[in-house]
Amino acid sequence: MKASQFLISTLKEAPADAEIASHQLMTRAGMIKKLGAGIYNYMPMGLRVIRKVEAIVREEMNRAGAIEVTMPVVQPAELWQETGRFDKMGAELLRIQDRHSRDFVIQPTSEEVVTDIARQEFKSYKQLPKNLYQIQTKFRDERRPRFGLMRGREFIMKDAYSFDKDRDAAQISYQTMRAAYKRMFDRFGLQYRAVRADSGAIGGDLSEEFQVIAATGEDAIVYCPNSDYAANIEKAESLAPTQPRAAAAQAMAKTATPGKSTCADVAELLNLPLANTVKSLVLATDETNDKGDILSSQVWLLLLRGDHDMNEIKVGKVEGLANFRFATVSEIEEHFGCQPGYLGPIGLKKPVKLVVDRDVAVMADWVCGANEADYHLTGVNWGRDLPEPALVADLRNVVAGDLSPDGLGELAIERGIEIGHVFYLGTKYSKAMKATFLAENGKPSEFEMGCYGIGVTRLPAAAVEQNHDERGIIWPDAIAPFTVVICPIGMDRSEAVKTAAEKLHADLLAAGVDVILDDRGERPGAMLADWELIGVPHRVVLGDRGLQEGMVEYQQRRDTAATKVPVDEVFSFIT
Ligand code: ATP
Ligand code: MG
Ligand code: MG
Ligand code: MG
């Protein structure tokens, strides 16, 4: 590929709404272009990355025996009515009508359609097991699309569905997929963890998420460094014991001094088994003696995060701060200068009481914690329908430092990005849709199913979160838009440079290397800065002076300096 024939459109500045590195850098590198909220053009440079992700996914799915299919983006509502999801699924499901006022959905996932295929095609146990997958556009009308490709409304997902004759066979299909995911994730070149996740009503342990580790991740992962225990925080919490502490309801702040405390303190304070409401909310931790006298206190504010549009959440007023009223939670955040998602122990001089409006809707699954990494709790639910005590929260109690369920060490907590999810479904869909095959005993039997997703467009964003520096993106080789960029200095002036650059380009192409030659005639500074921003992992710079000695400069994107290498040895550095 020659850069002059390609589309390279780098930007100096990131758009104002780009909060995290991947969104900023992918936009600046000209990989994505916003069209609407959560809707993006995949520009040629970005599409190359997506196609490489798809290729790895496709290879490993095929290797695992799955069969590719494509199911429609626009799906008739009838199938979705069979399972009840047309009505049950919330606003995330985009429902549309055609010219005859017939209902359709834009697929957010495809259990219904694939089950419909299975009930027509797989008539006998002899045809099983089968696994059908697609790499296809999805639409979810996310409440809070954000972070670029990370949480889009339109995005690409690989979704696979396994069909088996019984539970045992389904477990094998699940394990086959799990192994395929491990191979894929190893190939992506990212740091990840397979963590246990909730399998809902079905129970058991057959639901795992593949989480790419990143500080900006929306999920929390609980793991034990001494063993292979790892779970998402919801799963970890559902296993942890809850100890009701009625006294916590009275532990309103009286006096407070600035200070630090940890999640454990908050957990102790708020560890009630109750759900829901809060009319007036004070988050504070008090150290008391046995007479109940308060020896010291630390003030906490409510800490928020999750699937909420914070601007929609009204907080009536904050007592204790003279004449201060907060209209929205984001204003509170702004006022205290906290990081998004966190309002920690912020060194207030006075106790602070947050009064949440009575008419605030139920708020579920907030994250509370300190403004310090890894000190937080999730699943805090506030609503308006509960009687006194005013301060209630449903905090499940898993914190860093707790003993791991396997007893092999202390738990640690880190943040992750959910890229993949493997899930045993049982007969949930086959039962609802009467999808049966003839079993060995000659009787109709419902398919045992599993479903397996990968966020194909979320993955590049996660890769960038994990791999970037102040100059730009650093792609892992496997998913880089180009593996090598050749940057000739003065190509327009020097015949020697032009000849050498074109020869190297041709040689690398002939060897099957994904290479781009920057023949745009940009100034050297701008040219090199572009490729550092775009994040091509290997770079070869050629100039007249070096070529006179038969040398070029090779630099890996992470290297701090270039290495002089003989032209004909470039190959050994790249391959
Ligand atoms: P999340 O918890 O992030 O909302 P999910 O659990 O709803 O994701 P699944 O239904 O498990 O997602 O879908 C499979 C995969 O699709 C996810 O693991 C994720 O990688 C990807 N995905 C889900 N929602 C989005 C989105 N809005 N934008 C991009 N990728 C997504
Ligand atoms: Mg979701
Ligand atoms: Mg999820
Ligand atoms: Mg999921």
C-alpha cells in the first residue's frame, strides 16, 4: 500500500466529548468518525484493524468447528414475540415498523433467529452438535453511548450459538468455545482475564467473561493473585456472605474531619441487606468507642458510576455546605474536581448531607468507593419507595484484601473491559420457541444451547486503552492497521531514497508483510508524528546519508531510539 493512494486523516486535537485515550486517539488517528451518538464511520485505517480482529475470530471459530452464517440486521418481531423479548426487553431493543406498520427489531443479538434456523434444519440428534456464528452489525440503544467504539449503539459483534442433544454435550461445546476464546485472546496480544460471571437463572458456573485489563474499564474484576480464582464483581458478591448491620442506619455523620478511608470502611457503614431508597443520604464513616461516642469521622459523598446518564439524576441539595445547592450530580463532580465516577473522601471541613429528591427514580447498581483505584463497591441501589431508615443501601461486600473463596490468598480488584462472553443457555430459547429434534429414543427433545459473543469493534478500543503513550497508539502486531511503515526522507529529491524505499516496499509485500510506504511527501517531523499517532508497530526510515553506508533506521513503536541496520537485514527485525 502506498500512503498517497490511501486515506490518512490525522487530527491535532481530540473532540471535546472524547473522555478516554482510545476514543481520543482513534479519532485523532483518523480511524473512526462520529456520525451520531454511539454511531461511527469505520474509516479505512480503523477498518483495517477491525478486519484483522475479524480474521482472527473467524479463523479460530472455524478451527473450533463453528459454521459461519449471516442473519438479518432487521428481524421480524414475530420471532421476538415467541420468546417474549419483544415486550420484555427494555429500550435497548430498537423496534421499527415497515410501510405496512409491521413490527421489526434491529438485532441486538440473535438467539431468536438462530433458534428458528435450528428448529428447521436440525431434525435429528445425528446432526448435532452444531455451532452457528456470524460477524455482524448489532444495534443496542444504549442509555449512555460513550467512549467511542467502546460503548457504541451500532457495533459489530461476533455471536455464536451452539446446539446440543443434552446437557453433557452442551458442556463440551461450551468448553470448546472457551478454549477457542483463549486462543483468540492470546493472538490479539492483549492482557486479559477469563472471569466467572453470573449465569442468571440457570445457575452453575458456565458463564465467563473475557475481560481486557484497563484502568478505564467499566467493569470490576475480583481475582486472587495466588490462584486462578477470578470473577466479575457481581459474581464474586453473590458468593460473599452479607452481614446485616442495623446500626449502620443511624451512623449519620455528626462531625467530620478530612481524611482518607477505604471501601472497607464504607462497606462496614452501609452493609445493610436492604435495597432501595434514600431520601437523605449521608455517607460517612465514624470510629466510635463502646459508649457510642464518635471519636473520628470521615465524610464520603455518593459515588457514582454505571449505566446512568448522570445529568438525569437530580440531587436536591447538599446540606452542610452553606448556601450550596447542586442541581445535578455532574455539577457536584465538577465542584469537587473528582474523576468521573468517583466522589471520594474529599477533605471536606464539614459534614455533608446529600438530599436526593423524592421524585428521583430508582437508581440501581451504582458504584461507591474512594477516589482511589480499586476501593469501591458496586451494586448500590437507591430508590424512593422504602420507608425509614433514610439511609439504606444494598452493598454486597467484596473488597480488596478479603480472603479468596478458594482460601488461597487475598482478593485483589482491578478494572476490565468486557470483550467476550461465553454463556450456557440451557433450553431457555428452545423451550420458548418449541425448537426440538428427534432424540435417540425417537422422541422430540429441546436443544441445549450456549451463546458466545465477542465485541469486534470494542476490542480495538480496549487494545488502545492498554497500549498507548503520549505520542499515540501502539498496536499489537496482530491487529495493527499496517505491520510496517516505510518512511523515506526526501524521496522527491533523491533517486537513491526513492529506489531503495520502493524496493523495500516491494520486497516486504512479496514476503506477505502488511506494509505501507509513506510517499505523501510530508515533512519528516509531521510524517513520523503521524505514524506514531496511528501506532504502526514497526517503522523503517530511509535517508540519503544512511543509504550511502547501506543502512536504514529501524524502530519499534515502543523503542525510545532507532537502530541502524543494513537494508537487507530489515526483514529479520520485522518477521
Ligand atoms: P456490557 O456489559 O458492556 O453492556 P453486555 O454484557 O451487554 O456488555 P453481551 O450481550 O455479553 O454484552 O454481548 C457480547 C459482547 O458484545 C460483549 O462482551 C461486548 O464485547 C460487546 N458489546 C456489548 N455491548 C456493546 C456496545 N454497546 N458497544 C460495543 N460492544 C458491545
Ligand atoms: Mg450491555
Ligand atoms: Mg456485561
Ligand atoms: Mg455480557
